[in-house]
Amino acid sequence: MTKTPNLLVILSDQHQARAMSCAGHPVAQTPNLDALAARGTRFTNAYTPSPICVPARAAFATGRYVHDIGCWDNAMPYTGTPRGWGHALQDKGVRVESIGKLHYRKDDDDAGFDVSHIAMQVVDGVGMVWGSLRKEEDRVFHQGVRMMGDYIGPGESNYTRYDRAVTDRTCDWLAGARDDDEPWCLYVGLVAPHHPLVAPQEFYDLYPLDTLPADKLHPRDGYRQHPWIEKQAASMIAEDGWKDEEERRTAIAAYYGLTSWMDHNVGRIVEALRASGQFDDTTIIYSSDHGENLGVRGLWGKMNMYEESAGIPLIVAPAPSTAPAGGEVCATTASLLDVSETIIDHFDATLPGERPARSLYDIARQENDTDRAVLSEYHAIGAVSGAFMLRKGDWKLIEYVGFDPELFNLREDPEETVNLAQDPRHADTLSALRDELGKICDPQAVNARAFADQETMIEGYGGKAIAATMGAPSATPPPEL
């Protein structure tokens, strides 16, 4: 009987789907991710279940929608309930461990790993409680804190040091697993290219400021932000926090530098896999929890449903011993939830319960299934109401509770410049997509439930004044090394 290949799952943080050279990006240099794509399948229309860390990772852990599991924001981390793909592998007797960022609640929760090495979890087991204050009259404004970091540019940060340690530990782990007779699953969580936007010098130097792409859809050039986005953007220091245009461009260069730094660490991990003699018998999945706006529309960070933020990179590179050379692309819509289902499928494991996900192995066999709909949702920092995205075929609906929707034809308008929601010629399409969204959830009801759960949590901590002080103001600090 042929041995099931090992499975190595690498999840980065805040990697924009387009920021890979294999995706045609004009400047991003990602040779190691390109090599994975060249021998596997790259999914070109993949999305996060929620464009912010903690809910996205909880949904990934379980393979279930955010509104299903109630992990609404960065103060509601995964606790091990409901059971997820890690538990399914443990039930099957598969060795399953993690190294690096999880962003779950705490290390001693039963989150489905035999061992979690140097895990980054939410601060104090509670996370960013202040971000759960979302009503306009309650929102917390960290006006003294720049989301992208106080210093921007070349150098080292606690995040680059953490990624180096995660990569070192992964290389050591792979060397130690060379004699395993049974297949294993290893999850690796890297934090780059998440802010702070400080990139190691040699990777920052890959992106001279005069080579960077021109700005897109900037408000100073006449672009009008959607009213929901305008309210959200006002809740944090972002575009208006740069000292000058040079620092702003430096931030973009640092982000791409961090992207190449992350790619470098992926390369180190793959080389360690080769050195251990397990490369031919190991499938590698690479993805990220969400994207990064990087100044497009005057926005930074994530937290919205545009392609830069909600889109994610997704590559599956099968074990060379089990598959011919790849280099395929699949346009069928996919989700980070599908990675969860793929892990279960890979080991022929089972996980009771209804889930909307499908194995990427199955999706790849249908190169362009235009009937598949994928959902993303957001109920977290800065959001005065819930936002929902439905992607189906060429069309993308963004539904904001209490605000007008947005509708884009991504085949004709990949940069999302023309909102067709008010165009009577597309009324039927808008109606059909809203009906499709309604089959998954009722946005009004989900929005009300999210606010109610957040208010209950805030009361449990002693009220709004106390909640406003709880949690890291920006990037979660890594563990002590």
C-alpha cells in the first residue's frame, strides 16, 4: 500500500494575493513561491473568510464560517471548540504539530495539535477587546498609534526575529522527522509581511522607491471612498499618518521587502525538507490569512472586501512522487476554508458537522466552475456594521448592512473601479447575488448577533471604559524567544 504523503501547510500573514511574481506582479520577487506554483496548482480567485487575523484563523481551524462559530473579531479567538481539522487528524492517529503564529486563545487549549512550538497567540488570552467597540459613539480611536509601526524602512523588528526563529525551528523539526515511518502534518505560521513595515536590509534593497508601481485609486486623484469605508478609515491612523510622500513610498517598499523575506523563509523550509530526504513524499500548501490594501484607495492594513484585502494567495504543490509536474492555474473561486477541508481529505480523515468547504484537490479538477460562490464577512475593528462579500463567477457583491452595496464585474473591471450596483442594466445580477448570499446567511440577523455577542463580552469585562483599554493597539507581540 502506498504511503500517504506528508503534508506541510505554510500560512503567512497579510500577503496580498497579487504580490507574487508568478501572479504577474510588476515588482514583487517571490522565487520560492513561484517554484511551488510551477510544480503545483495556483488558485487565482481565493479569498479569506474574514479580512482580519483572529476570525480568519478560527474559521480556518474549523472549516466553518465566522458567523457559524461566532469568532467575530480579534477579541474572540479560537479555543478548540468547535473541533477542527487538527482534531480530525488526531482522531486518525496522524502526527500533527504547529510551529509559529496561530492567533488562537492560549497554548493550553486543545486546539488540535500534539505540540505547538513557539506559538503566537492573542494577548493575555483575550486579544483586542477595544476593537469590539464598534458603534459610532463607542469606537476607540488610537490616535497616538500608527497601525503600520512607528519606524518604517530597512532593519529588524520583533516580527522579523520571530520569523527567523520559526523558520529555524521548522528546519530542525524537519530534520528530526526524517525517520518517521508514518505520514505527518506540520503547520507553519509566518508573520511576514504583516506590519510593522520593517524589512531586513537585503530584502528592502530589492525595491528602490523609483521602481515601485504607481498609486491606484487614490482619493487625492479624485477617487471617492464608499461611505462605509470612509467611516472605518476614520477610526485609525493610516493614510494621514505618513510624514511625507517619501515615507509613504518607503512603507510600500518595506512591505514588498517583507514579502520577499517571507518567500526567503519558505525557501529555507523547502531546502530543509529536501535535506531531510522527505521532499519527494511531502505535499506543500501555501496561503495567507488575508491580504493588505497597501495604500490603494487611500487604505492600509486589511479589514475590507476589496481584492487587495480579501483576496489571498493559494498554492498546492503535490508531493513529486505522487503527481506529474504542475504549473496549473485554477480560476474556480476558493477559500481558506477549503485548505481546512483539504487537510482532512489528504489524510482521509473525518470531521462530523456541516461545512461549506471543499477539498482543493477536487476543486482543481474543475478548472473554472463559475457556479461556485465564496463568502467573506467582517464584524471587527472600525466596522460600524457588518460587511459581506460574495464572489461568484465574474461577479463580486459587497453588502454593507445599512449602506448601499457595491457590485463589480471582475473580468471586465479587475481593479474594482466601477460600482454597478445602481446600474439598472445589472439589477437582475444584483438581485441574484443577494439571493445567493441569503442562502448562506441573513446579513441583518448576523449583524445583530455579532453586535449582541460583542456587547455581552464587553459587559463581562466590566463595561466599555475597561474594554477600551484591553489589548494591543496594533500588531500582536510575538512570544518571548
